[in-house]
Amino acid sequence: MRDEHQGADHRHLTAYVDDQGRLHVDGHDLGPGTAPVSADGEYEWFQTIAAADVPRLVELLGGAPGDDVLEVIERGWTGGRSYDLEALLRGSGIPVERFAWGG
């Protein structure tokens, strides 16, 4: 979804669906840009959306019922738009299990 490199900063974001149908959106940032949240220049976060909530997310992302969530993400929510996806998840009301780690 995102693989950005700006100077010493690197930002990565991936998505996958596990064998239980849950959507995972995982991020990993490296470099001095992580200083507000990490003393060692590394920040990771993991977001999981339950399988029962994936159809609602597909709808919010502009997909149709039955569309594959990863295909919907690939069509319009990668690169710079991946930041919009993260904002949408925060404001959607869809329960998201979150975990963050910064050194």
C-alpha cells in the first residue's frame, strides 16, 4: 500500500486478509521522522478489522457488495491515498484492534 523513501525516512504500509477473514493493515516507519513517537527511529503499528466488519469497510472504500477488500484497496487506496484510508478507519465507527510500538 505504501513504500515511501524521503531521505533517511522510510514509510511502509501493507494489508492482508488472514485465514479467518480479518483484514490486517500494518505499518512500519524508520528514520528521524519518527522522533515524536520513537526514541530509536523505529515505529510499528498493527490494525485488525474483524471479518464481520470487512463488508462495511468495502462499502466505505467505494466497493460493491462482494468485492474483495484487497482489490478495492489496490484500486484506490495506495500510495498517498493510504493516509486517507488510515483516517477513514479512525473515523468510520468500525471497531479496529490497534497495537503500536515505538522504541
